[in-house]
Amino acid sequence: MLIVILAALMVLVGRIIDLQVLDHKFLQGQGDARTLRVESIDAHRGMITDREGEPLAISTPVVTLWANPKELPDDRVQLTMLAKALKEDPTTFIDRVDRYRDKGFMYLKRQVTPEPAQAVLDLQIAGVYGKHEYKRYYPAGEVASQVLGVTNIDDHGQEGLELAYDKYLSGVPGKRRVLKDRKGRLVRDLHLIKEARPGGDLQLSINLRLQYMAYRELKAAVQEHHADAGTLVMMDAHTGEVLAMANLPSYNPNNRANMDIAGLRNRAITDAFEPGSVVKPLAMTAGLASGKFTPDTVIDTSPGWMRLDGYTIRDIRNFGKLTMTGIITKSSNIGMTHMALALPDDAVWNQYDKLGLGHAPGLGFPGETTGSLPPPYHWSKAKRATIAYGYGLSVSAVQLASAYTALTNDGKRVPPTLLKVDKPPEGDQIVSPEIAHSVLEMMETVVGPYGGGSRAAIEGYRVAGKTGTVRKVLTTGYQTEAYRSNFVGIAPVTDPRIITVISIDNAKGEEYYGGLVAAPIFARVAGKALRLLDVPPDEQTHGKWESPKEQVKEAEAANDVAESIE
């Protein structure tokens, strides 16, 4: 018996020596597997700010509560306490726990603010844990929601600039090695394996004060005219920077419980529409560049209508003889038709193409539209005519604003951008400075006492503008009672600072003309914007005109000729 006992002791001592000296890595590995952990270090998403550094999108710390159902107690009292702390119905919560009993993980509540999350953890119920995360918050709410977009619950971009710059904005998580006890509690932070790298910050060209103002005025107009939607783009006339971009309907990205899907679209970039008469000044640049016309060239528009290829083109009345400037002032379709037919077949198309129509604006925004500019192959005379006064093509609001930079930059068009730029781009020379200045002066007459945009006048500033009222196209063709009211405004004329494009979709009631619906929005928004940007008043050639509604209607109704388009 003594020999057996001694032999057993020798075997035990040998095994101890083997484990502790010769093969000690085994026990060390087993111990480490139960106590050493590699934890992830969260990296917050980059901030999005306006051009002045005001926050538009920030990441706030939150706690995600989760549990290991296998470790949760069976005691119904503790589970009821946990359910009440989570603000859930105890019966429903306990049923959910029972369904997950054979699992090793379940979420209790995602992205809880730190204070209530700590109250849950303080209950010290076995199997309940917290994970630190970040949640996106948008201080401007619905005012800039379509531009910024949103992130999902995992903090990845899903819409707008959040999606377009997701890789740049997203941080890279770090890693650290920690020592924990058998209950998962932290004992010691051992060492850092990899540092967390926060996401990059994004500074936009948007001016938050202008954005608030634009959104407020646009919303008031949409509600007043019971319109389906509205879009406003304000662009820096020299750099192409978008200073404000408002859309309605909108949504609150901080509370998406009752979100309207229609509010997700950034209509200024993703939606294309027939512009109507607001492109007449752009087509006019082709006429002046040809050398066949000057601002004082006279065209006889009598008798106020004409037949082309079986279609009828009309003005609201017989304007008789008009100068090229008068054609813009009165928005004469007949005058634009005579000009277009006197030019080479592709002259107007080439000018639109150079101005960026039919091309993606290059903002990098998800879903940005190229619009439509059909190639000039085998065009009939009617097609050449209608495209000169804004039918048969489609544009987005931001494309239209960018095209007009050619008139505010001595003939050079600059590309649009949603990011703040330190140095203005060089731009492409589209027309001569003389032509650009001449067309601006033509557009100034539209805001004068005899034009359709008199309600866009701003006290103390010279304003150039162009109105447009377009019949909407549906599957059944052009509608007789559904319109899009457009206005393009530039101020001040002496040294242009801002270009503003406004489009109101389907204003209902008697007032649906661009001069009555969209032009007043420009006056309210641009007037305040010029003062906010500290733009000094220029030499004013007229006061703030208030033409009668009938006169505005007359100047606008020339745009409502659907008989000439099929």
C-alpha cells in the first residue's frame, strides 16, 4: 500500500512538473481564454457642418443594451424589473426572453441615451450587458434633411450626402486587450492593439441661415397655394457653391416614426421637369452668338400664332413687332420660334449642351438626374421651335442654376458643388462677356413694370429674372389643370452674387403662374439673403413693381401652349 501511495504521489508530482514547467503554455492558454479579451474601440462618424462651421450632422454617444438569454435568471420578478426599466410590457418581454432561451445573444434595446441605459445596468441582473455606440443627430431637422440624408441604426449612410461620403465619414474602430473576471467585469486594461480613427469631417457650401430662410418661405408658399411639392436652389453666382437647397415635402431625420417616403427625395437634384420659358434666355445666347441677332433686332410676331408641321404655336395675343429684348420681356414663343428657325438646326441644342443640360451635374449625389436633351437628329421645325422655348427637354433645378452661372461669370459656366471651395473654379467659356451682360439686361426687363416677373423686384437692388409656367406631363399627355410654376432670379445685376431657381409643383387655384407663385418667393428669400451676405445695393433703375395680376397672367400665359408639343 505504501508503494502504491508513493507511486501515485510520484505520478502526481510528475504531472505537476509537466504542466507548470515543461508544458506550462497549456494552462496559461486556458486561463487566458477565460480572462483575456480583445474589445473593439468605437470610432465616431465625422461631423457635417455648413460653410460657417455650424453643425448639420453630429454623432452622439449612446448605449445598446443586450443580453445572453442563457445567463438571464428564470426569476419572473427580476425579469419584470428589467422589463419596466426598459419601458416594455413585462408579459411581452418575458415571452420574448423565453423564445431566445436557446440563443446566446439578443438585443434588449438599441441606442439608448447613457442615463436610462445606466439605470438598467445598475439593476445588476445576470446576463445583461451594455455596448457603447454612436447615434447620428441632425440639429437642423427637416430643414436640410434631403441634402444630408440619413444613416441606419448601424451608423452607415443610407441617403443623401451621408451615403455619398459614407466611406469618408465612417470611422475605423480600434482594438484593445483587457482582463476580465468570470462574470465579464473589467479587471484591467492591458494594452492598446490598434487606435480608433474617427471619420473625416465634411464642410458643405450650405449656409444654414440661408437654408432656414429658404425652407421657411418655400413651405409657406406651398401651403398657401396648396401645391404638391416645391424646390428652391440658391447658388453662388461666381463659385457654383450651393448656398441653400430646400425641398418639400420633407421629413424629420431625428424622428422617422411617421416619415413620408415622398419626403426622402432631394427633388432639386433627382427630379427632372420641363423648364418652359425659364430657358429662353439660355436659348437667346445662341441667337446672339450667331451674329444674326442683337438685342435690338426686330422680329415681327404677327399675327400671334403660326403653324409648324401640323402644330400650332401661340402667344397670348398679337405682340406685333418685338426686339429680341422684347421677346424675353413678353416671353414670346413666336419670337423664339423665328429666332430658332433662323439658326442652324443644332445651334440651340449645342448651346444647351455646353451649358450642362443633359449631363449629370457632377455633385456625386446619389440618384442625381441628367435630365433629357434629345440629340438633334432629323429634327422637325416644330421640334427646333419648342426646344427653344422650353418644351421637349427636361432639367433639374440644380442643372438650371448651374447653366445660368454662364451669364453671371462673364460667359464662363462653373460646375455646381455642395462642398465649400477655397478657390473658385476656372469655368468653361460658353459665350462672350458682352453676350452674357446683354442677356442679363434683357432678363432685367422681365422684373420691370411690363414683364411677368415684377413681383420678384427687390427694393434697392437690380434684379434679372425669368418666369415660366409649364403644363405637367402625365401618362395621358399634357394636363389642362396641372402646372409647374418656375422662376429663375439673379441679383444684383451690376455684380451678380446669387442665382435662385424656384419650382412649385401643381399649385392649385387661380394663381398658378410662375410670376404669381414663384417670383414672390424669390423677392422674399433673395432680398433677405443679399442683406445677410452684406451685398451693397446697386444702382436701381426701377422701384419695387407690383403689376396687376392680369398683366402678369398675360406675360405668363404665352408659356402655356401645349398644342405645339406631342
